[in-house]
Amino acid sequence: MSEPTTNTQQLEIGVETFGDITTAADGTTLHPAQVLRNVVAEAKAAEAAGLDFFGVGEHHRDDYAISAPEVVLGAIASVTESIKLGTAVTVLSSDDPVRVYERFATVDGLSNGRAEAILGRGSFVESFPLFGYELSDYELLFEEKLALFAKLRKGEPVSWSGQTRPALRNQSVYPPIENGILNAWVGVGGSPESVVRAARHGLPLFLAIIGGQPMAFEPLTRLYKRSLEEFGHQPQRIGAHFHGLVAETDQEAQDLLWPHYKITMDRLGAERGWPPASRMRFEASTGADGSMLAGSPETVARKIARFATGLGLSRVDIKYSAGSLPHETMLRSIELLGTKVKPLVLEMLSDK
């Protein structure tokens, strides 16, 4: 059973959130429990707006509410009917592939086949000491666990051995997927080695484009397609994740997003040694060549159509949450993305 080929004429547009801890209208910080309930409401809004995918991240720190994404997806599955549901991303390196498969197979059954796992190494490393893994094994953990998961997703008895978990000998894992195979992508941050790894397993590729110029990723998409051929696999889907916010005008989107974006980036910068975020760099990232999909529906649609065409994407996901950005602002962005941006993008692509 092969994946559909990349086709921008059938481009899917989705949204993602990490369950960022947000503020209420009066400026008070919401409890994580309320944030989780808001995420479920945002997923319902995404489906109502006609979007194709709703993704949730996995983090184990105090600025994000979602540490058990499949539980959240199960809740969303019970109140939605058609939108695809998945992670952005599942930190496979610090989890067990068998348990990840079982949880996603459960979400797939609850959602009538709508589950999609995006598997990555993760840009945060808090889960490694939390679950007893060594950062020195970062590469080995992901390589071995992805190899095992690639076998598990086919729903057949699995034999596997490696260094990072006990071996399996013709082991069946339950529950089975109703439609035969669990949909899964490999999320990558931009290294050629990660791209080739995804191709080696014949899995769709999901690019995390969070800075710089998105078209700089085009050589990686060519490498991926060439590697698929060399490994003897059929063409696979390519998706990309961006940050952004849609508002009535470009200026409104920038003004709404900037203060919350700065707080988040400055906090992460203090942890990782980045310089403080500047408004000038932020506005440059929202320009025609920048990675931020923030602006009016027309501006965001033009950028999506351009990047989808240039990179051969079959899905574009926007992380619509940004730190303390209020729930109401995010709901409006989701609505505009589905009712205004998506139709404009599909119209632009149909003219090509």
C-alpha cells in the first residue's frame, strides 16, 4: 500500500498548536487545564472552517500544556467528524515505538481513520532525562526507533532487534488499524541526513520551516525525491510546518502577534543563547520571502501558494499559537485561514 504522490493541486492546509500557556482578556495567565479545553475548542473551530488537519505538539515543560498528545487527540476525535488529527511532533526518541503505535492506533479507531503521526527527534530535550534517556544517544535512539515504528505501522507481526529496547520476535501489536496501515510522516529540521533517513524508510517528509527563507529547503526536497527513487520507493507526500497568524490586515497580524512572539523567543533565546528578538527581524520574516505566514488572508495565501509550488508540498500546516496569544485571537485566525486563505490558495494553484 503506497502513499499518494505529492500534488499541489490537492494541497491540504492545517493548523498546529503546542498548547501554549495563554492569557485571558484581563491579562491573567490561564491554568493549563483551561488551555487544554481551549485546544479542543480550537480543533472544533478548525473543522468548522474547512481546514484539513489539526496537530498538537508534545512538550514536558511549564510553558506548554500538552504532554500527552494522543489523549488530547482522543478528546478531539470525539467532537469532530472529518478533520485529520495528529502530532507536531511525537518525540519518538524518548518514547517506546510499540506504545506510540498502540496510542495512535487507538486514536485512529476513535476517529474513524483520521490519525496521523508526525515523528521527530524534537527540538526540546526535556523528555530525555525525564524518561531516563541519555542525550549522547540522541541519533541512535531516533534511528532505531524509527526503523521499528516503520515496521509496526504496517500492522503485521514484527521481528526487530537493536540496542535501545528489547527485541521483538514475530510480535503482533494491538489494536490493528482498521484500514490496514497507520499514516505517519517523518518531521525534519533541515539536515540532509534526516531527509535521507525518511526516504530510506519510504515515509512521507514533513519539513519544520521556522526561520530563514523557505525556498532554501528546495534542495532538500530534491534530495528526498532522488533518495526515494534510489531506495526503490514510490513518490511520497511532502509537507511543511510554518509559524503564523491571520488577521484582517498585515499590520493587524503583526501587531497582534509581535508581543507574544517576542516573549516566547526571548525566553527560548535565554535558554539557548540566541539574541533577543527584534521587531525588524520579525517584520522581515513576515515579508514575501520570509518563513512567517502572518498577515492578511491575501498575503498569507500568496505565500502558501508560492512555497507549495516551489517545494512541491501536499500539505502546509501553520502553528497558529504563539506563547500567551489569547484564545479569541487564535480562533479568529483559524476561521480566516479556513474560510478566506484556503479558498484563495486553491484558486491560485488551479490557475498554474
